[in-house]
Amino acid sequence: MILAGKHDTKMNSQTLNLTTTTWDVIVVGGGNAALCAAIEAASTGATVLLLEGAPPVYRGGNSRHTRNFRCMHKGPLSNLTDTYHIDEYFDDLIRVTKGQTDEKLAKLAIAESEACLPWMEAQGIRFQPSLSGTLSLSRTNAFFLGGGKALVNALYNTAEDLGVTVQYNAMVEKLIIKNSRFESLQLNINEQRHSIVGKSIVLASGGFQSNLDWLAQAWGPAARNFLIRGTPYNKGVVLKNMLDQGAQSVGDPTQCHAVAIDGRAPKFDGGIVTRLDCVPFSVVVNKSAHRFYDEGEDVWPKRYAIWGRLVAAQEDQIAYAIIDSKSVDLFMPSVFPAIQADTLDKLAQQLGLNEKALTDTVEQFNNACQTGDFHPTELDGLRTHGLELPKTNWARPVNKPPFYGYPLRPGVTFTYLGLKINETAQVMTDLDTPFKNIWAAGEIMAGNVLGQGYLAGFGMTIGTVFGRKAGQEAARHVS
Amino acid sequence: MSVKSPITTEVITEAQRQIRICNACRYCEGYCSVFPAINRQRQFATGDIIQLANLCHNCQGCYHACQYIEPHEFKINLPQSLANVRVESWQTHSIPSFFAIRFQQSGVAIAAILVIAIALFIITLQNLNTTDGNGFYAYMSHSMMVLMFTPLFIAPLIIIAAMLKRYWQTINGKPIRLTHVQQAISSAATMKNLSGGQGQGCNYEAGDRFTNKRRWFHQATMFGFLLCFASTATATILHYVFQLPAPYPLLSLPKLLGLPGGILLVIGCAGLAWLKVKANPDLGATSVRGGEMAFILLLGLTGATGLLLYFATGTSLVPVLLAIHLGTVLSLFILMPYSKMVHGFFRLAALIHDAQQKAR
């Protein structure tokens, strides 16, 4: 046992406790799914250890950045209005995934979401009416008061009150599995190796989207220019280790969900504020100052879903949204001020674009604009005429100085590759039999139900439903 | 005419930087009035920032809910940033601002005022206890008290009124309507902005857990102070209008208001001081922590000495207690424009302006 050095006694005695206890349930991960599992397991009286890879300030994985929970409801529930039945919810899922979903698991997640909301409230999570600028979600999505980090705080407090032991900075490296049975795990805490023994384990350690090497392998070298919107701690170590040990995979290993965000955002953890909703009011050009897609094709959320991929396909994975003073206040305020200039020439200079190419592109675009009624909040049919690549809605000339530019880059939200599970959230082997005492919840298994696309608030539904299930099942296994 | 605020540009620029990030996020809009006020705007001039700073009750909910606190490169700490602006705004709107800076930052300066005031009363009492009144007035004639206190009571109120006028110009306030005032008073009376939005309270002393302790102790202090004030006011009316001088019996308005008022004030201040010790100083304006603590203790001491004076009626302790009590009261009034006490006035003004903005 190595307990020497820079850490205080409290830390050392906890580390000693960690390694000498045989835990009933070990939970790997520290986001919503992990916490739901830990709370459910601890509620049965089981001894529970939660291993969070991040330090306390960054705990909570990508749940830190979330803001709502997509919830089925047969009547008004909490702040949710009207109804949202299982069929409509499932149709929404089929539409975004194009059928890439396990219907049984998906319907289970949807059906159980309704009971999850009051359960979440009982764990100290508070909901609020849908945030300004998100009225379209007020029927389907319950918003967390204070956002995802407030949710994470509430769950940690509840878990601690139930006696869950939380170890931060705990990077799990390897599970020791014999005959489909988990026996122990190796982990790294503050650069010290330890081995921890448990009777059952819940894997809720997320996807691999912050592992740039893996992303580059899967997507190609262009992925090194992607920005990662969420936690830098989702490296996919446990996912990879499980796949190497015969766990069955699910979801396209080469794909990630990416949206177009402010190109000046931090490499990791930029979260919600880096979004830019200016595309429909812009002329969007690539590095050569050429347009490459119909900026007015559709409204959010479809637009939101495709632009990350579109920008990723451009040279150097960068694009520039060009707008004028008519449109600058039509979308949610941006986290960084727009780059501003009195003429398009000067704007091109500031953005590092060829001046003539940009002015030509904009001039061509402006000449193709027609007169008509402009409605920023709906498909208004105000389209260009005569362009090879049209803009089919909100096409107004960009001609009223000052001009503004925003750099756009792909921002990765999550990856689809995960562990195949059964209906009790048990992880499946390649032989289609379950590992005896290993369960999975959250992003690490989201690919079972969200094989493609994106549905706002559904990640939290998957995490809560399967996190609770995994915790209950793991606790039952040891009781 | 608009008053140019000499507030330091760094604190304003820093608050502008943070508020821009908040306005792109909006996760906190359910906590208090600050975030809906931010969401109503896109550009934030100095006056807007000063208004937001005075609207902020420092519940700290937004800090604990924030994904972007240090070590994240966005370095959000809105409770501290707004506290820094708020404190500077009281100082720069003060007359003279030098006093405000001194007394807000220094507990020692407050203690010095207190000692001087008490000494003043001890000397006065020793030299002037030749009257033949009852109760306190056996030691100091009512006319003498009025003579000493009236200018010292009135002057701070005039200064505060002038400060608020300057504040109103800074934030570009509109003509006030009764409904705006009603909304503001209702918000202050319930401490709505320390409710966490849903009654769970604030994050002040228990990390990211919510409690209502600060809200309760603040209201005990506020209502305790107001009851004491009302007690003094009724005593003044009884004295002049009804020719009924002190001491008053237990079942009289001054006592019925003053006794519970004093008790509430003592409990409230003790509680606030206790919470302040437990709270994280880095979520507030660290420069004025000492001054704020000294002020809470002074306020509590005013209540405590008042109560002691009541219980000591008829004993030989009265003269010294009287000197101490009057010393605390006098200090409190002198310091009113230059201490944490002004927060109440600015807060109410900010709430009135917020009601105006909401109505637009």
C-alpha cells in the first residue's frame, strides 16, 4: 500500500478504507447516471463506492452541462404542460435516430421517465419553467433549476447523506473479470495505483469524446481540430477496457454528435454558452470564402444537428458566419463578441479571409435575394433566386454595416459507441450472455437507444432510467 | 444631469465580462431577479452593471450552479464580482466617499467611532446629571438628548437621500409609481431574492447545500431594527403629542415594540455574524469583510444594550449602560451612510428600478 507523500491524512485514511473494504457496489463515474445508481444502491443499505475521475470542482461529467430531462407524461406534471405520450416520444426518437434504436430499451426508457421526475424531486433536484429562448421544449422537457451542475450537487448531497463513499480524482484503468464475473479493479488516484475489490459494479463513466487520439482514429485526423463541448475526463478508458475483454459493442464506433459552435471556444468544457444560433441569418463561408450549404434549410433542432458535421467537412474544420447589423440581435447573445467591421473588406481581413473572394460571395448572394416578408422564428420561404446553392429561408441581403463575423467549429457533444446492455442494464458479452455482476448506465450505453442523431434532454433520461435500474439490480445481486 | 460615476473601470469591466457569459447561458434565471434582468438586455453600460450589483442579494446560488467557476478559463464568480461593484457603488455615491471607504473597510474605524461616542456620553452624563426627570431623564434631560441627537439623526438621512438621488441618476431610473414601490417592499419583506427561487433558501454558509438560515436571521435583524425604530418613534409621539414622557410601562407601545424588536435584533445579528464566519469570504467583497462584521456587531450591540438597559431599570448600572447604549445608537446613525447599513436603501432602490424595468 502506498500512502505516502503530498496528500493529507483524511485522504490517506479514505484511500486505506477504499482498498481494504469489499464493496457491495462500486460505481465508476460521477455524473447523473452514476449518482442515480449509487443512490438507488445505497438506499437498500448496500455499501457503495463512487469513483469520480474529476476533482470536486469538475465533478459530474457531462451532466454538469445539461439543462433538462425529456419526460413522458400522461397529464401535466411538475412544470410540464399538456401531455407527452409514449408513442409521440418514441416517434420523435425514431425520427432523429432513423431507426437506430433498440425498441424495447427505448420504450422502457420512455415509459419509466415519467416516474423518474418525482423521484428526482425526492432526491433534491428542483425543476423550473423552461428557460427563456426554449419555449419549444416546455411540453416535453423538464428544466433543472440552476442547470445540470445544480442537479449534480443535489445528487452528491443525497448520495453522501445515504452514506455513499465518494472518491474524487479516481481514474479507473482496468477491471479484473474472471468467467464473466467482475472481481476487482485497478485505478489511479492522484498518481498512485490502487486495487479495489467489489461484489458488483456499475459502469457509468461516459463515452470517449474527450480522447482526441481515439476520435482521430475513428473520424480521421480532422478530429484534432474539433472542440469538445463537455468534460475533458471522458476518455473512454473503461469503455475500451470492457470492449477488449469481450463486451459487446453497440453504436457506430466512427461517429460522434457535433454541432457548430463559436470557433473561439475553449478546447474542452465550453458547454452551453459556446452555441451560436446565427446560421439562419448568415451567409456561411469556408476558409476559401465560399458558401457550402443552404443556411436557411431548416429550423432548430435539425439545423443544430447538421452544422457540426458540415463544418467538420470543410478545410481546417472552420467556417465563418457573416451577418450585418439587421440581424445581429435576432439570436441568443453570444459568449464572445462578434468580430466587427465597417466594410466587408475589413471584416475579411480580420477573419483572415481573402477580401475579394468574400465580397464576391456576398455580392452574388445579395443579388440573388428577393423582396418579401421576413419572419425570423418560422420558415418564411424568403429564398434566393438563381444561385446554384440557394438559401431557402431568411435570405436577406447582407448589406447594412457594420458587418459581423463569427468563426464556427465543430463542437463534439458525445460519441455513439457503447456497451450493449439487456433490459436490466446488465452488460452483454460477445456471446450474447450477460456479465454476471456488471451493469452500465448513461453515455457508456446510450448508443443502445440513441444510435444516431440527437434528441434534447434524452441523454439525461437514459442516464436516470438506466442509472436507477443498474443501481437497483447491482444492489439486489449482493443482497 | 447625469452623474459620472468614478467607480473603478476594472470592477465594471470584469462584471461586464462575466455577465456576457451569463447572458449566453441563462441556466440561473430561476434563482433570483438578477438573471431575468440580465436576459432583458444585450449591452451593459456602467449604470446597468451597478443596478444589477445592487439587485444581487449575494445568495451565491449561481456560483454553486456554475459550470464555469475557476479553474475553468471563464473564471466566473458573479457573487464576488457584483459584490465588488456594489461596495464600490456605495462608496462612489457616498458623500464624502472617503468616509465610506474608511468605515466599510475597517472594523477598527467603526470601533473607534463607537468608543468616542460612548466616551462622549459618559462625559456628558457626568457633567449634566443635575436634572430631576425620571428613568433615563434622571441622568440626562430629554431636551439635552434631543439637542444632541436630532442633527446627528437628520444629517445621515439627508446624506442618504442625496446618495440615492445620485444612484437613481446613475442607473437612469424613471419616475416612481406606487406599484413599483409595493413590489419592491414585498420582495424585501419576504427576502424573495434569498429564497433560491423556490423557498429552498441560499447557499451562503453550507457550501452547495441550501438553507434558509441567512434569510431568517436577516429578517430578524431587519424587522428587529424596524420595531426598535418604531418604538422610538412612538415614544417621541407619546412624549410630544400626549405629554407622556418615559419611562413607559410594559404594556405601552414603545415597550411592546421595543422589547421584541431588541430581542429580534440581537438574535438576528448574532446569527448573521455566526453565518458570516462560516461563509466563504471569496464569494463576497473581501475588502469590506472586516467593516461588515464590525457593523453587524454594532447593530447587535445596539439591541443588546437597549435590552440590558430595560432589565437594569432602577439599578445603579443604568448610567453606564445608558452611556453605552446611546453611544451605540449614535454610532449607528453616524455610520448609516458609510457602512453596510446603506445596502438596505440601495437594495430597495434597485428593487424599485427592477419593478420598473419588468413593467416595460
